[in-house]
Amino acid sequence: MLQSLLDRTFRTRAIAVRLPDGRKLKAGPGEPELTAVIEDARTVVAIATNPELKLGEAYMSGAFRIEGGSIYDFLALAASQLARSPRRLGPGWRLRRAIEQANDRAHARANVRHHYDLTVDFYRLFLDADLQYSCAYFERPEATLEQAQIAKKQRLIDKLVLSPGQRALDIGCGWGGLGLSLAEAGARVTGVTLSTEQHRTANARAAERGLSDQADFRLQDYRDLNEPFDRIISVGMFEHVGAPSYQEYFDTVARLLTDDGVAVIHSIGRKGPPSRTQPWIRKYIFPGGYIPALSEVLPAIERAGLWVTDMEVLRLHYAETLRAWRTRFLARRSEALAMYDERFCRMWEFYLAVSEVAFRELGQMVFQLQLTKRPDAVPLTRDYLCR
């Protein structure tokens, strides 16, 4: 079973797998680039029958390891082969996806807290000082992570066409970094999150910077807001909405946005057609999460009566962001181990590695959509974005 899986996957590059009894399997032409080691027979069967879930679990437990490279090297090799054949979803996948993406208020709260209520000190190990946990914008190849995150925030503020005194809503405000930048630009900011850790941290940061009067961070579902906003920003939150709730999301944006307002939605996306969330990611990292195709996002925007006044696709920017996070995490892994345990650290390393290769090899990207109610709410050319 495992040999068959290897033969189907590795067609143009070679891999070797050492079994628990010492035997070696090989697939692909030429000399193997890496050797994967499986420590017990049960893990052999698990990976052979359900590789999308069980490979990550085996790495977490230590039953799967790599010789001659890292887990990133192995995943990059595998992804280069998987990119050659589209994923087959099977019958009934849309119904299963709808069940997986239950994001009513109770489920949404639990799903967000699963990932974002880890201690903020853990995220400080690998994020930039502003705690930006989304795709950076590398204006130059040599830009540092800090420079690229500042550039990302500035580009988003430029797309909002922000003026002092305007009321701005940050949907999924994280630890407050972008909201505080909006406040420093003169906006009166309301940020909402479902994470108690993010809520606490964001308000503490606002107080430290003397911005509590301008930036109000709330532990609240965006769907429960009933105030008008001149500007709405959402960065890295749309991935948690789920396809069954897209219409509700954009209807809410339209309801909260003033007639001359501007909204900017920044989200991970896929270049290909609609699909399902990778099973290991869904179980361990982002329960309820989903990476959308633009073909299923734009119809919901149309039905909400909004203009798409600008759309930009960022391709490898997130791959570079994830590489920086992974490098920083590995450099401070011992500190993460002191906070959690070995299984957690292996899980996080696998998550950062598999996410990076998805952007390099498997068609994931980031899109930024600028939305308005009126066609003249923003300048008629994009010159204002070319600073």
C-alpha cells in the first residue's frame, strides 16, 4: 500500500522510505533526495491509508522523521510532485465541507480560541514586534520581516483612503497592531475579536501608547455590530468565515459601511477552483477554517450590492513571510518547548512548513479586495497607491 502511494506521488523526483524492519522502499527516478524513516508498523499503515491526516500526526508523535534534510525539505519535495496532479474531492464534498465549516456564533468562538488563545508570549517568539500574524508585503527582496509588515499596513491604509476623524472598523483585529496604526493615522477605531487573549493584549497596547480614547477593542462577533463605519478593514479573518457564511459576511459589511465608505478585505485564497480544507490543518490548526477561491467570493459580493473597486493578488509574499516565521520559530524552539511540549513544537513546525510549501507549490496566494457602495468613493486611477 505504501509503495503504491509513493509510486503515484513521486514521478519526477526520487524519495526513499525506511520501514521499521530496516527494509527500504524507493520511488521516482535516480538517487533519492531524502530518506523518510517510519518507526512502527501501525504508522506505516496509517500513512498509507490516510496520508493527508496521518503524516502530520506521525511527525507530531516522532514516528515519522527525515534523514538528509528537514520536514520542510520533505514537504517541498512532495508538494512539487502533488502540484502535477489536481486534488480529487469525490462525491458529496460540498455537503461535507459545509458541515466542517460550521461558524455560527458558538462554533466561531470555539474555533478562534483554539488557535489564537495561545499565550501572546508564544507568538512573540516568531512574529515581528507589532504582532502582525498575516502576509507581509515585500517591496524589496532584501526587506526584513519588520519592514515588510510595516509596508503591508501602509498599503492597506492607502487602499482605505483614510482621513483623520473617520470611524474605522477592524474585523478580526488580532493583537491590535493594525488598529493602532489606523488610530495613529487619525481614525477612531473599533476592533472586534473572539479571542480573549487578543482582546486583552490589544487594549493593553492601546493604553500603553495613549490611544485608548481612539482605539476600542471589543470581545464581540462582527455580526452583532449595529454602528455605521466610514472604513472597514479585515485582515486574515475571512479565512475563518467558511463558504456557507460568505453571504452573511458581505451583507454585514454592506450594512455597516456608510454610503461613501470604503472596505478592504485581505485574505488567503487559492488560484484554483473551490475545494476543502486540508484535513490535518482542519483538525489541529484552524478548525472551521477554509481558503476560498475568488470564484466563490465574488458572487457573494455582487449579491451584497458592493463594488469591487480594486483587487490585488499577492503571490509569493506569504511564502516569504512564512519562511521568516519558520526560521525565527526554529531559532527559539527551546523557548517554545518551555511553554508547551515537544509534540506541540513539532506540530507548529509542521504547520509553518506545510503552509509555506502550499504558497510556493500548491497555488495558494493572498488577495486584497477594495469594496465600496459608490463607484466614486475612491480615486478613479490607482496612482494614489504608487507612492
